Amino acid sequence: MDTQMMPFLFAVAAVVLAEMGDKTQLLAMAFATKYKAGKVMLGVLIATVLNHGLAVAVGNFITRFDSIQIWIQIIASLSFIFFGLWTIRGDKLEGEENRTTKYGAVVTVAIAFFIAEMGDKTQLATIAIATKFPTAPLEILAGTTTGMLIADGIGIIIGIILCKKIPERTVKLVSAGAFILFGLIGTYQVAHGDLNLSIAVTALILIVLLVITAAAVYAIIKKEKRNNK
């Protein structure tokens, strides 16, 4: 595979996974009931380019500090495990779908999405991805934007049908599992490749991470079941 395509494809996959059941995907579905799908997608595109452009800039800026490169990679790897747990927990709309402006559907959607994405999982994931591929900011921006459009397109076009065929919990667990796998692979690369730790020590670190992650997953699911009673 062309190494120049790797950052783009990784960004597409990560954002599609991050958006499954995310607040902004729910927002796309909600807006699609009020506005034409094309206008919703255009608003999503505008908001994503601006929001993720900012995220890529932040991630790229962070990597300029050579003295903390190893810490950046450690945090970036562990953050993917955190995003997996966040995916399992899920998001809910908090009135963003009721936002309106006097400038029409596209601007309304763009403003709502831009605000909803500030500090959201996909924006933070974009920052983390940008730190993993510091030499490919444009590829990362193109990839995360494409991923956002794919995921929100699913939410708009076949989201309702998909939810009927595949339980929402299944979609979230698969997405979360992929994120956690990304995090474990990244941790292995940092521990064994960058820190030159032995295979035994690296394996111990991964086992500890797996145990902590499994405990967190259990706690999240148990809490959700308790809240749904």
C-alpha cells in the first residue's frame, strides 16, 4: 500500500468508527428530518473542514516539541482506548438539533455541527491522529472530513434502516473494539519500538491495560443497564 495513503485511510477509518452513535451523527439524523439531505451534508462538510482543520493544526503544533515526542505518542495511543470507552458510553443530543439561524439550512447545520464538535470525540481523535502522522496534515484533514461525511451520510440515508437490522449496542461495541485495538497496537509500538522495552515488559503493560479497559467496559455497561431499568 502507498505509504502516502496510510494517514488518509487511517483517518477515514478512525473517524467513521468514532462517529458511530456519536452526538454529531445523531444530529445529522435529526437535521435530515427538517432539511434536505444535500443541505445537511454541505453544512456538515463546512463545519468539519473548519473544526478538523483547527484540530489538525493543534496536533501538528504539538509535535513540534521534540523533547516531549515520546509522551505525545504515549498519550495519543492511550487516547484511542479512551475513545473506545467513550464510544460504548455513547452520546445524547442536548438540544443542538433545535438550533436555528436566519441564514438558512446550510448555515444552521454548519454552526450546530461546529459547536457540537468542539471538544467532541472526533475532534480529539483528529488531534491524536495528527500527532501520529505529523508530516501529513492535509491527508489527515481530507481523511477525517471524508470519514465524517461517510458516517453522517449513513446516519442520514440508511441510519434508521441500519438500526433496525443491527442493534445499536452491537455497532457501538464493534466500533469501540476497533478503537481499543488501535490503542493497544500504538502502545506496543511505543513501548517496544520507541522505548526499547523487552517483549516481556511490553506484554505485561498490554495485559494491565487490557484488564483496566475490561473493568471500565464492564462498569460502563453495568451502569447503563442500571439506568435503563
